[in-house]
Amino acid sequence: MSYTPELVAELEILALFNLDSSQEGLKVHQTAAPQAIAAAKRLYEKELTTQPDGGYLTSLGRDAAQNAQTLLTILGAKETA
């Protein structure tokens, strides 16, 4: 699997969700970058969010966001050796 710009944009949107609250959603405004708008729509089409412009995470979306955020934390961690 290659890491396309589209996939990276979707990961960036998933990384924006606050996983501490299931009551907090995300709104990608029409003035956002076209890549972000398209990524939000693709996440909705994949049934990871409840609205084409963000909304709330579905159960599957929460799993995806959690994994994406964990991966970003691991990759961004500084080595303490």
C-alpha cells in the first residue's frame, strides 16, 4: 500500500478529533483547503464519520482515529536512549 496524498489528508483529519469526548465533533468548513474538504467527504463515504463535512466519529471511525493518533504519537516520540 502506498501513502497517497489523499490517505495522508484523511489521517490528518482523523488526528484532529478529540478522543476524550464522544460529544465533540469536527466541522470542515467550505473555506478549508480543498484537500481537507475532499478528505472529510471520503471519511464519510467510508462510514468513519457521520457527516460529509466531519460530524462525529462512528464506532469504526473512533477506532481509526485512535489508531491514527497513537501512530502519530509513536512516530513523533523522541528517543530516550
